[in-house]
Amino acid sequence: MDRRSFIRIGFAGAATSIIAPQTVLAGSLSKKMSSGNMAGGVFYTKDSPGRWKKKAGSHSPIISKTDTGVQVVTGHPMKANDHWIVKHVLLDSDFNYITEKMFNPFKQKSAISNFALPTNSGAIYALSVCNKHDTWLSVLEV
């Protein structure tokens, strides 16, 4: 099984334990997301950094609303041939894939993605994938 399928299946299985009603605030979603069985093991969050406790600040994606969608920023150095953010992935409130942006550490000095969201509302999840410190998840209510 490839990593993308594994993550997708994992999120689908964890969705029921991570998120209760869709109408809760983003802060509550974040707490529920971090309290699931897979947080801190299969994926990491700022509240559940697992073995990467010292890495949470630079690896956890920051999602902010824009006029046309969302911006995802991971404050992580982009050191080519060593340590960098591989990509950002955007998921909807049901953990369905929306889009992604791949990064080239030779060309991009920061991990910043801008995504258009013409019809999405509710929770938006962003994954930030580091080549050394695994996958990090954040949520924003849009």
C-alpha cells in the first residue's frame, strides 16, 4: 500500500473519532483532532507532536483565510538535499483530497501555498509533509 492510500484510509477511519459535529468551532476541532488515536503516531499536530515534540513549531502548517480561499504556510527551512517540506495537501471536512502543492527546495526558499476554494465551507485540513519529520495536520473553519 502506498503512503497516500495509507494516509487516506487512516484519516477516513479516524474521522469519526476525531470530529463529532461539523458545526463546532475550529479550536474545538483542533482539540478533537489531536485527541484521536492516530494523532501523535500516524500524523502529528501542534497539540499531539508525538516523538517530534521539539519540531511542532516549525512543522505544523498554519492555515489562514484569504479573499479567494486559504493560504498554508509551514515555517520550516528548505535545505535542499537535507531537510525540507515536500508538499502541502488540502482536504475537505470529510478528509477528501482537494489539491496539493509540491515544493522544490532548490527553487523555493519557503513552504507557502495558496489554494482557491470557490465552494468549500466547514473544516479545511492542511497536511504539511516533511522529508524527515513525517506528516503534520492543522484545521481551519472556513
